[in-house]
Amino acid sequence: MTQIMEYIGMALILIGGIFLFLGALGIFRMPDVYTRLQAGTKASTLGAMSSILGVGFLHPDWFFKILIIVIFIGLANPLSSHALARSTYRAGVAPKLKSGVDYYKKAVKKQIKKLIS
């Protein structure tokens, strides 16, 4: 049973490392702030979570503490990414759009009108 948990742990750490590498590659290759933020957040969340879970399988006595850390990462990474993207957009950094339509711009205008009135 211990050997199976070691293999699972090593596989999760390897998968996490691959996702972290792909996230770094996505940050390097993407054209604008928003796509870089999305690539980095999704890949780093999955990579960090699986790497940390892998450590939890290698050290079963740490598992519950590691599970709390994984839950925190699962909540904190997407929220912080959203906050960064929203503040970047409100600071005036325009996304590179292939479609030419910015749906969020309309929503922001509605929110501003609602706040003013």
C-alpha cells in the first residue's frame, strides 16, 4: 500500500511540474495581459495543487494540512486572477480582440451609470 501511494505521489508531482512548465510557456507565448493571466492562473493552480497533493501522498501524516493548502490555492488563485484582470481593464489596458467586440465594456458602462444615478 505504501509503494502505491509513493507512485501516486510521484506521478502527481510530475503532472504538477508539467502543468507549471506549460503555464510558464503560456505566459511567455500569449499576446496580451489577459491571456497571459489566464494561462498562468489555470496552469499554476492545477500544477501547484497536484504537486502539493503529490507531497501529501508521499507524506501521509501531512495529508490533512496539505488538503487545506490545496483548498486555499483552489480559492485564492482564481479570485486573485479575477481581481488583477478587472483592475487592469479598469486601468485602461485594452485586450487584443480578434472579434472586435468588447462585451465587458458595455457591462462596465452599465455599472457606472447605475452608480451615478
